[in-house]
Amino acid sequence: MNVYLEMLYAFGVYSPIQILSSGPGFTQGYVDEESDSVVVASHYYFSRHMIEKIGDFMLEDKSPFLQTGEVRGTMGSNYKKPDLGQILSLFNFLIGKLDFLEKYPLDAMAG
């Protein structure tokens, strides 16, 4: 799961060249928010309501998007909590994109 969440983060904030040239641990590197790949990824993530999806994912059964009768699994256990660092970094990155938030407002249930 950590690799999948890191992939979502990397797609949103790094160019393919940065990913290919940096190797393991590249997600700790510099983010060029003005690069074409980051702008394209931001448009995609905002058009797909990624902020709401990330919040829904992290809140699990406490999410305002939970439908009546929907059953969701729990991540982690009392002994091992899930590592949500990468997806939380993506969430924070997207929340900071005020120009995109104006163009793609959050769902009323998310606010």
C-alpha cells in the first residue's frame, strides 16, 4: 500500500524526468510547482476531486461521504497504524493550490 500511495504522490508533484533520474527515495526531493507535469497532474487531481477522495480514504467510517449501509474495512490495527505520510503530503500539497481550489471548488460535504 505504501508504494501505491507514494506513486499517487509522485505523479502529482514530480516530473517524469525527476522520477527516472532520482531513483529510490525521490519523494523527498524538491517540488517544482511551476513545471508542466505538476500543472497537468494538478488539473487532473482537482478535476477528479482528489482532495475529497483522500479525505474520505483517511477518515474511513467517519467520513461524511460514507453512504448508509456501506461497510468499509479498517486500515491497520491497534498495534500497527497505516503509513499515510505520502497521501497526507499529497493532500497538503493540493490544499495549498489556491488557484486550483477556486477553479475546482470542494464538494459541499467536504467543507
